[in-house]
Amino acid sequence: PGLTGLSFTARVKPFLHAPDLSSQALWIMANGKEVYASSMEQLEFTDISWTVDQDIINRDSEKLTLTWLLPDAISPKAVGAGEDARVLGLAVLRLDITADAE
């Protein structure tokens, strides 16, 4: 039996500020391939899950690069939610990774 892929679960909370920012789009790429896409609209920690098949993982180096794309990320200052000028999109509380096998 061998590795068939990886399963991921992350506990996340989007930065939202109604009415200007009512959702955060999120795309997760694994070695350049989309493995997750969602629009988050709840201002609370939520579990999201996705899988990465073995064929996406780089066979030569056995590396996996996850890229999180948050096109709606913005600073609280820009939406009138305080003086914080940091660009915020998503708080990640936890990321669990499980190896899937045959």
C-alpha cells in the first residue's frame, strides 16, 4: 500500500466588515493546481477541507507548495473599521494534514 494523497482541514475565519466587505473569496492551489475554492460569508471560525492527490505532489522532490489566494483581502482602515492598515483576509487557527493510503 502506498500514499494516494493528502487530506487537509483548516479552521479559518474571514475578515469581514458589512456592508463594504460581506464575503471573502478563497482559492487554494497545490503546486499550481486549484484544490479548493469558496466564498466565506460567516464571521466565525469554520472548518474547510480539501484533498491533494498524489499526482499533484512533485515526484522528484516530494514537495508540495500550497498557495492561498485571497483577492478580497483589505485593511480595516480602508473599510472604516479602525486604524489598522494591515491587509487582512483570513485568520488561520489550525491546519491538520492526514496522509491517505491505499
